[in-house]
Amino acid sequence: MKYAILVNKKRCTGCWTCSMACKVAHDLQPNEWWLTVRTIGSGAGIDEPAGQWPNCTMSWQPVYSKKCMHCADRVAEGEEPHCVYNCPTHALSFGNLDDASSAISKRMDDLINRGYRIYKLPKWEGTRHNIYYADI
Ligand code: SF4
Ligand code: SF4
């Protein structure tokens, strides 16, 4: 079994619902986050776009910390992780990448066929393993 999460960056709207779902479900402390959402923009702030009007750009990247345990108890009961289940835009997929017929494998294949590139964050970021990103 190779459980993984696939993030379709083109569907992520930066709403932080995934982060809040994780925080509430795992009863985390106010300043504790196992999943945060990085704004890819100017770098000046959480909602600051890059570029000059009208050519502004901004996108978001959910970043999983090493504390994330893929909601093992929930997955053992056949449910999706809280962050995946609660994402309102279906930007997140979860499943077994060793199974070519799993939903996550099919979604990854579909995105690759549509020209998306699949990548992981570099090791020096110190984030959770088996988190994949799709972007075009
Ligand atoms: S992954 Fe989904 S829930 Fe999380 S910030 Fe993006 S759109 Fe919102
Ligand atoms: S998989 Fe579970 S533990 Fe990991 S970030 Fe999502 S909700 Fe939190």
C-alpha cells in the first residue's frame, strides 16, 4: 500500500477549509497546524497577488507537516482523511498509488494525460512524505 494525497493546484482556492477540518478533527491547540495553505503570490502577505493590475496572479499550495498521519484511524474505517473529505472544490484526492484502479491513480493519470506535471516538495522543506501536487 502506498497511501498518498494528490493536490490539484488548479482547483485550490486557498479557503483553508482543509486546514480547519484537520485542526478541529484532531483537537489541535490554537497555534498548532498539521496542514497550512501557502499563498503563491507576491510573498508580501496571505492574500497579496503578484504582478501589476490587471496582470495579477495568485495561487495556493496546501502544505502537509510531518505531524500529519493521513488520518489513519479514519482510513482504517474506509473513510477519506478529514482534509480531503471537506475540501469544497475537490482539489484533494486520497488513496493507494500502488493500485492502478484506485481513484487517486486514475485522477493522476487523467491529469498527466491533460498535460499536468506531477511533483513533490523538496526534502529540505521537511514536509509529509507521499504528498503529490499537480499543476499545469
Ligand atoms: S485544498 Fe481545498 S480546502 Fe484546502 S485550501 Fe484548497 S480549496 Fe480550500
Ligand atoms: S490527512 Fe488527516 S492528519 Fe493529515 S492533514 Fe489531512 S486531516 Fe490532518
